[in-house]
Amino acid sequence: MEPSRDAAAGDDQLARTCEIESQLSSVVYDLSQQVQAAMENMLKMISEIDQSSTEVTEDMEKCKDSALERRKTLEEQKDHFQRAAYAILNMLNNQESG
């Protein structure tokens, strides 16, 4: 090969290599932008999930407190009715004895 052809072939190969590098650089840049956007979206979703989780936990605590309060009320009513039933039974027993 002639030196001028070798130089021209080298220049062509260098130009193709530069073009490929440019294309790869562009692909990497676009991909990094997409990854960054996806990460930002995930962070937003994580924040929303965390907020929802906090609200659900607070609602569960309220329900738990409400259930405990209702249980206490029912226990008090049960005790009241048991005392009333025992009082009636005692009155009936006393009438039979007397």
C-alpha cells in the first residue's frame, strides 16, 4: 500500500472510531439520564409509601385504642349484669328460705 492510502485508511478508521465513541457516549449519557429519572421516581414512591405507612400505623393504633376502650366498657357491663343477676338470685333464694 502507498503511504497516502495508509494515511487515508488510518484517518477513516480514526473517524469511525470517533463516531462509535461518540455514539456510545450518547447512549451512556441517555441511559444515565433515564436511570436518574427512575431513581427520582422511586424516591418519590418511597416517600409516598412511607407517608401511607405512617398513616396506616396511626390508624391501627387508634383502632387498637378504640378496641381496648370497647373491651373495658363491655367488661364493666358484664360485671354490672353479673352483679345484678347474683343480686336477683340472692333475693329469690332469700324468699324461698323465708
